[in-house]
Amino acid sequence: MDTAEFRKRGKEMVDYVADYLENIEERQVYPEVEPGYLRNLIPEEAPYEPETYEELTKDIERVIMPGITHWHSPYFFAYFPTGSSFPSLLADMLCGAIGCIGFSWAASPACTELETVMMDWLGKMLRLPEEFLAGTEGKGGGVIQGTASEATLVALLAARSRAVKQILAEDPERSEADIISKLVAYASEQAHSSVERAGLIGGVRMKKIPTDSKFSVCGEMFRKILEEDKAAGLIPFYICATLGTTPSCAFDRITELGPICNSEGIWMHIDAAYAGSAFICPEFRPLLDGVEFADSFNFNPHKWLLVNFDCSTMWVKNRADVIGAFKMDPLYLKHDHQESGLVTDYRHWQIPLGRRFRSLKMWFVFRLYGLRGLQEHIRKHVRMAKEFESLVRADDHFQIAAEVVLGLVCFRLKGSNVLNEALLKRINSARKIHLVPCQLSGRFVLRFAVCARTIESRHIHEAWTHISQLATELLRESLE
Ligand SMILES: *Cc1c(COP(=O)(O)O)cnc(C)c1O
């Protein structure tokens, strides 16, 4: 493909993408295919002779689209949203064109500097405490990770390294292996599975803390478990608190957990993967109170802030803790500029070496929506969730299973788990809308997450009418 053809095909592709997104609700949200469907549709081997672009594009509708779950359809209510917007798509195109690998300042100064500044912009939108901002000579600062899972792991590894160093400084005789074998990390029993996984990868014990009636971890329970563990000779060093849990969007009480962590020297990491975006609205910012006690904080603009995957923003109060844990400096990566607020070598802040120019997406989205536009997006989704909640509440067959705070509604039929499993099965087999379940206090619950950027009230009503029809049929049949 030469430049002339690229110009032509690029414009065609933009049209295809615009048509796809504009008409997405006409496509069935959940695909009909069986495992292995795709292998039968394409050759066993890559072509030896080059093919034409026409041959390729024909296969997008034939091979790819039949197997797509349309995450941006207004009938998609599963998991949590994944961000998408036109400014973000355009920025990703530019990112692909520049195609730099921004592991150090010298490897592409704009890539590093824009990231530092965008992380400060976003930190200010959230009104994060000053210590988390980089400024020009701050000790803290932000970094874009690929996912919340990586942020949780990076924080855990940094905390592990800090704890080992501190103990060795007090007791140089002790072996590192012995210290690590005594370390214990904590998270809510409602925490995301990636948190438990971080413990496995980091090679440390991870204990789950039971939650209260609102599915939140409170200070009292944490304190009780800490005392038991310390008495048993363990060394508590890290907690991952969740703001907006995946099952029900519950909030751990960080104003209670924070002071305990600070006085015990325990690293508090906050995972707000989904809910974090809402904190740009003053009315939701109180949910973040207590962040001042945290060592690190993370959320995913690629979930709810209109930035396409991947973009998971993480701030630390003390960058030396992270860099101290991971720094490697072979000669081929060295350059003349010392690390400071202005010169950040992000390779020391993450697991891989390579990194894309992801801050371009933030820059495009923040400038073209403005804080006001982003706030409107969040508020609209919360309004839609409340609308769905009131439809559920108005129907005596159903109940709400957890407080609706943001854009997630957990609900179920009054009745057995078996009944609710049957309802979900009918909903997803009909393929008109798509939902996933969760488990809360042993009960099978349906999760309705407001996802699409283009969602309107009519989609909420259509979804509810559909659900209540399927439920009526199910209840009638179960009586027969
Ligand atoms: C979605 C989610 C995650 C996982 O996010 P990734 O960026 O895919 O790793 C982690 N924690 C919570 C609370 C989530 O909702």
C-alpha cells in the first residue's frame, strides 16, 4: 500500500467506522456463533502472494462482525462500560502514526511530557491532594498503566520492596526470604479478581476482609484482622481498598482504613477502576474523601471517561517508592537528563519497557469535551441508572439488591437463585440486550450497567419492558 492508496483507504475506513457506530443499535448486541466458528471461515495459512484491499475488507462483515459482542451498543449492559469517543479514536490513529516507544524522556520527549501534564490535569479534575501531582518538582506524580490490574500489581510490588527495605534497615541480620514469607496483603472479599492475582504474582499472602451489610470494608474489621495477624508473627504491608466494587459498586471506608494504614506503615492502594471517573463531578467527589491517606490511587479513564482502551491512570505520593522497586539502567537506555518533575523515565514505573503514546487520547478528549462535557456524560449515565432503578422498584416481583450510587443497578426477582439464573439465561439467549450476573451474600443477582455513550432513556425503557416480559413468562411457566 502506498501513500496515495492509504489516503483513499483511510477515508473509507473512517466512513466505515462512522457508519458502524451510527447504526450499531441495529446489530444484535450478542453474537450467535459457536466456539471455533472463525477458523472455518479463513484459510489454514497466511497468503504467500499479497491480496487486494477489497478482498480484505469484504471479510470484515463476513468473518469478524458475526463474532463481535457490540460493547458500544445501547443494548449492552454487561460488565462495566468501556470508553469510546470520536476524539479518542482520532488520537489513537495519530498515536499509531507517530508510533514511538516512550520508555524514557529521550525516547520521545513529547510522549513523556504530555503524559506528566495530562496526569496533573486529570488529578486536578479529581481534586487529588497536591502530593499526588508532579508539577515541575513534585515527589509524586502520575503514570498511565495499561490496566487497573497492572496498577494494583505495581503498587503491591513497590509496597513489598519498601517493606523489605525498612525491615532490613532495622534488622540487617534478617533474610529477605524470611521477611517476604511473613508479609501479608489485604483486600475486600468483594475486590476484583486481579487483586488476588497480584498477590499470587507478587508471591505474598493475600487475605480477604469480610464486608459489612453494604458490601464495604470498614476500619473495625480491618483492625481486628490486623491484630490477629500481627500476634501470629505476620507482617501486614499492603491493602488494596476498592472504591466502586465490580459486583455492586460498593465503597470501602477509606476514611477509616487510611489512618490505620498510616499509623501501621501499611501501603494503602485505592482501586477505583470504574467509579473513579465520577469523582470529576463535585457531587460525587465526597466518595473519594480519605484519598489523602493513600500511597497510590488508580482508576480507568478507559472505563467511564470516554477514552478508548487502554488507559489506566495511577498516581503515587512518592515516586521514589515505585522507581526504587523497579529501576534497571543498562547503558543502551541511559541518557543525559536526570529524573525530576520534568524528566520522567516511565519505564521505571511499570512492568514492560515499551509504552504507547496514550496521553494523546486524554489530551484530545479533555480538550474537545471539556470538564463540563465529561461531567455531563457521567451525570447522564447516573440518571439512566436511577431511571432503571425506579422501573425495577415499581414492579413487585423484583427487588433492588444493592444501593444504586452511580451507573450500576443490581436487581433480582424475589425468589430463588435458580429462578434468577433462569431469567438471566432467557435474557441472554434472546440476545436483544446483554447482562452479566454477580453474587451478593450468596444470592444470584443481575447486574445492569449503563454502558453506551449514546444511550438514551428509550433504551432503558425498552430493556426494562423486555426483561419484565421475559420474567412474566418465566413466572407463569413456573406456576404451571
Ligand atoms: C474493571 C475492574 C478492574 C479490572 O480492570 P482492568 O483495567 O481490566 O485490569 C479492577 N478493579 C475493579 C474494581 C474493576 O471494576
